[in-house]
Amino acid sequence: MVVDGEVVETEFSSQILDEFAIADLGAGTLDLALYDENGLNSTKSTNHLIGTNKYID
């Protein structure tokens, strides 16, 4: 959650274990950020040239 421009922990953060992903389906790309016990895993994180533009246009 963002409070006054700062990211702060929520109760939900205690439910996330060692590995999780954040996906962002945008207009032209799908971005996947994969996290492990060390933080952001830049080797496994990726993006793909697929998005919603094709379906909206």
C-alpha cells in the first residue's frame, strides 16, 4: 500500500512467502517481476510484447 508517497507493509504482506510474482498487463507489453528470498530475481523476470492494444483497437 502507498501512504503519503511511501510504500508501507500491510497485513497481506505476512501471507506472502519466499517467492511471488507481480504481473503488469499493459497496452503493449506484459511485464513479469519475479521475487525470491533474495528480492527481485532479474534473471527470471521478463517482459513480452503482448498487451491489450490488439484487442482494444
